[in-house]
Amino acid sequence: MDFDALTLSRLQFALTVMFHYLFPPLTIGLGGLMVSLEAMYLKTGDRQYEQAARFWTKIFAVNFAMGVATGIVMEFQFGTNWSTYSRFVGDVFGSALAAEGIFAFFLESGFLAVLVFGWDRVSPKMHFFAACMVALGAVFSSIWIVVANSWQQTPAGFHLVGEGTAMRAEITDFWAMVFNPSSVHRLLHVLIGCYILAAFFVMSISAYYLLRGRHVDFAKKSFGSALILATGMSLAALVQGDIQARKLKDTQPAKLAAMEAHFHTGTGGTPLYVFGLPDEEKQTVKYGLAIPKLLSLLVHGNTREPVAGLDRIPRSDWPPVAMTFHSFHLMVGLGFFFIAVSLLACFLWWRGTLFQTRWLLWVFVWSIPLPYLANQLGWVAAEVGRQPWVVYGLMRTTDGVSKVVSAPQTLGSIILFSLIYALLFAVFLYVLNDKIQHGPDPVTPGRPGGDAGPGGLAAVTGLRAGTGGASLTMPGDGPAPADSQSSN
């Protein structure tokens, strides 16, 4: 099958972005959990909260490193595969990405060393402050990235200068650009998704320890903290997602219609499809189960007013309906799953039987891929639903690709990226699994000093001195402490 440079460039960017986005959500979500665990340690003096914070900080550091390494690639693609697009949006993106570097990345990376290596070198309050700054930096980073992306969805605060291929967007009102019609809603949805992912990640590992009878007290504290976060954020996603969908009817009606495979406007209340197979050629949904008038109720607040369908939009401006519909509905379905299992776990926790309900703990262990999938599907629905526009209403995707990059060059880079990413991911899984299998370091009576302490350099990086210099080892090498396999 032959692919042109445009198709391959889109495929390459999708590959690199989706691989990169495996890591930032966990970084953002774990940042919040680390802050809450350290706060509980400062408030109660319970060393097991410190133990939990130390362990999840190690996981955070590994994930943060992968996020940085994979994020750099995307910036180069703007100048190689998408140079025409970059010229058009450079003034807008330049300011947002510069703000991200100044206010987010430097803040996050500046305090990261204190967070990771400062457990036995600074006071608990100073370390807690560092954790807050790292978590805040991660949130700031997401703010500016979402602002830049949201401007593509709903451009505001700009004017166009130049003509033809030299035309570009210039900012006339910085704050109008920042608070464009979709930025706040999309940012909230992104952050909620990040916290759901981190909560289920922590519950998955904690449930594994509980099922194996290892680090029981640590696992219970970690699971409980994450369960509270998961329940609150899952319910918040339902409410905020509904608000965001209502906003789409005004800002991106084509995306809303594609998400619901709504082809014909009609005259009465519009049904909502729970599932089905959209057929763009016949403009119908095969094997669909629809709830009458529910879409009108959700969008307009009544069952009488119809929702605008794709028939009110030129055919050339339709997004790919099937992919938008399926990605959106799968994301929503996973959202309801998160609500159901979280509420059930809360009920059993209240009854005092949660940690004895082994089948539910296994559900949490194996559910770890699902929040990752939900976050990816959310971006697919948002980005595919914006097509055929790379900047909504201003520049089509076909006009944004570089004119000098050929299809063979792009294909070659895709193959190389795939091999490198596969290797990186294998190393990441190996290191992550090693730290999970080792588990948290045992609680000690006092705060030890030096690199040999459980929070020191050797414990975090896995480096230790040998006769021939520094050799790479894992924290689990050698005999484990007597209580590392038992309840702490």
C-alpha cells in the first residue's frame, strides 16, 4: 500500500505523541499523590506515610525521565514535517511553549533533585516544599501545552498577517489566546484524566502487594489515598465531560456530531447512541442502540430541541466519523467503569471488607491499562474530531505539512523511531518492574544520613561503587531485608 508524505507525517506525529503521552499523565497525577502522602506524614508523624512517599517518588523519577526523553522528539517534528504549520502558528506556539519552559519545566526540574535525592539532606518541611513545587511545575506544564493545543481547536486573540504561504497568525491579546473558548474546559478534563490514571496505577500496585501478602500496611495506606482520589476524579470527569460536550455545540459542532454519529438534524429530540457502527456513505448507524431524545436533553437541557447534525456542515469539513465516534464512546464507557469499581471499593472499604475481597483486588491489578487507554482515546477523539483542520477554520491539515520532506524519508524515520521507542519502553518496564518487585524500603526509627540510607542516591538510581568504578545494580540485588517481604 502506498502512502504519501502527508499520511506518513500524520502517522509519525501520532506515534510519537501517543507514546510520549504514556508518561506525563502519571507524572502529573503522582505529583499530587506524593504531596498528599508527605502532608499526612508531616501531620501525623506516621513513618509509613513517609515510606509510601519515598517509594512513589522513585516511580515518579523513572516516569519523569521517560517523559522528558520522549517529549523532545515532537518539537523537532514541528520544524521538519510540519514547517508550513509551524510558520503559521509560530507566534502563538512560541509564547505558550516559552511560558511552559520558564514557569513549568525550570520549576519542576529545579526542585526535582531535592525531591529525589534530598530525603536525608534537607528537613521534612523543605522536602515537602520541594514536592509541592515539582507537582505544581507538572501542572503548569500541562496548562501551557493545553493552552497551545486548545488555541488550535478554538483560535482567539490573534489576527492574520501576510498573504498566501507567508500568512501567519500573530497574537493581539495574550490573555484572550490563553483563555480561548475551550482552554479551561479542556485543561480540567486533562488534569482529571491524569489523576484518575495515577490513582489506578497506585491501586494496581498496592492491590498486587495485598494479594501477595507483602508490605501490607504500606499497600493499605497507598490504596486508600488513591481510592479517595480515583472516586472523586471519576465522578468529576462525568460532570466536567458533560459541561465540555455542551460547549462543543457552539465551538465545534462538527466534532460533537461526529462523536455521536449524528448525521441528520431532524425536527424533534435527538437520540444518543450507546453503541453502533457508523456508516459515513449511507449516513446511518448500523446495529446501534439509541436512547431516544437523550442527546437533546444533555446538550440543550430539554427533549424538544434537535442537535445540529453533520448535514448542516459541508461534506468536505466532516471529520472521520467512525474513528471519532468509537474513540469517544470507548472513553466514556471506561469512565463509567472507573466510577463503578471506585464506588464499589469505597462501599466495601466502609464495610471493612475491601482488602479481603480478592476478586476485586485482582480487578484493580489488571485494570492498569484502562486509564492509559482512556487518556489516549480522549486525545484521539479531540484531535481526529478537529479534522480536516490543523487550526480549526484557519488552516487545513493538508496545507500544514512540509513541502520538502518526502514519503521515504518519513517512513524511514517512523521505522527508526519505532525501534528506539520499543527499546526505551522495554528498559522502562524492566526498571519499573524491578522497583515494584523490590517494594518500599523498610521503616526505620530515625532519619538516616548519607547515601546508604533508604532515600539516598544509591537507592534511587541503583548505582553503587565497585572495585572497578560505578556498576549498575538494582535496589533488589542481594539479600532482601528480613521485613521487606512481610507486612510493614
